[in-house]
Amino acid sequence: DADVTQTPRNRITKTGKRIMLECSQTKGHDRMYWYRQDPGLGLQLIYYSFDVKDINKGEISDGYSVSRQAQAKFSLSLESAIPNQTALYFCATTDGTGEAFFGQGTRLTVV
Amino acid sequence: AQSVTQLGSHVSVSEGALVLLRCNYSSSVPPYLFWYVQYPNQGLQLLLKYTTGATLVKGINGFEAEFKKSETSFHLTKPSAHMSDAAEYFCAVSRYAGGTSYGKLTFGQGTILTVHP
């Protein structure tokens, strides 16, 4: 089984719809992250959480929200999806050095 | 604040040739440095990392990188490219500050490596 699991792997949704991307990890790390990947831009940090009670905005948090349901679970929501949120989304968890363990990604298309 | 610059969004080499992917960083404190690889339709996986100690770091699949503090660089190399090395490569930096930046990675924009027969 994968260390970091994301669901769904692919999703097409309509503009204005609410959508949730889910992430769970079995590494036992406290720190979890949501990144967005766009071609030529690398990975941009949306939100991060250092423990269940600690949630922080990243570089591009506008239009997104998160929920840390447990140490192992960190979900990302788009309250009202728009086409420029079409991207590849990654969840990750890090160890004490910052080494990241990534999920397989969720390809989201907003039409 | 920290940042990462990868020189060249696309690099093309022949099979058997040297691979050199360039990465420069800025960080106000000693950095931890990483190279990740992303194959098509997959997540990122760690190639190698520098935290402390020896500045020449060896990773998986024959890759290595050298941390040069004076040049603020962490270039990735492989002596002989293989077709299976074709992928996108990301350099990343994090820093230990005992605070909110601990463990938080900043990525470069990525370099797509193409390997020709």
C-alpha cells in the first residue's frame, strides 16, 4: 500500500461546484501539505499543517480551504471551483529533515 | 525567505551522455536540499538529499549531487544517461529553524529531461 493515498485520482467538475480532495498517510508524520502543480511553475504550496490543531496558508491559498481530521488525514476543498483551478494536486507529508513523501496526485479539471 | 532556481526548463541529452541539471538556491540559514523526480502520471519521488555532512551526495539510479555553499548550488549529475531517466526533475530546499518553516519545501520550476537514442 502507498504511504500517501489521494482520492480521487481524476475528477472533472463544473464551474461553481464544491469539491473535496482527500489525503491519508501511513508514515506517522505530523506535517502534511497540499501542493498544486502547473506546467512550468513547479509545485506551489496551498496549505500546510504541522499538527491537527495547526493549519497555515501557503503561497496560493485563495479559493481553497482545508481540514485536518486526524494526524493521518488532510483534505482540500474548493468551495466554488473555477476553470483556472484546473491543475494537478499533490498531498505530501514530511519527516524531520523535510524529506517529502507524495501521493500519486489528483488531476482536477474544472469546466 | 528561501527560493530555488533551476536553470533550463528543458534539457536534452543522448543516451550514454553526461546529465547535468542545474539548481541554485537562496536561504538565510543552512539549507536542506533535495532532488525529486517525477515520471509521467506519477507523484514525486526522492532521488537524493543533503542535510549535513558530506557535500557529495549519492542517490538512486546513479545520480549524485554536490552541495557547494560558496556557489549556493546543488547541481544534479549522472555520468551516463539512460532512456529510463527521461522525466521531470525538481530541486527543492527546506530549512530547520525550529519554527514554522521547518520541513516546508520550496520547489524550483522543474527541468524536463529528454534522452535521445
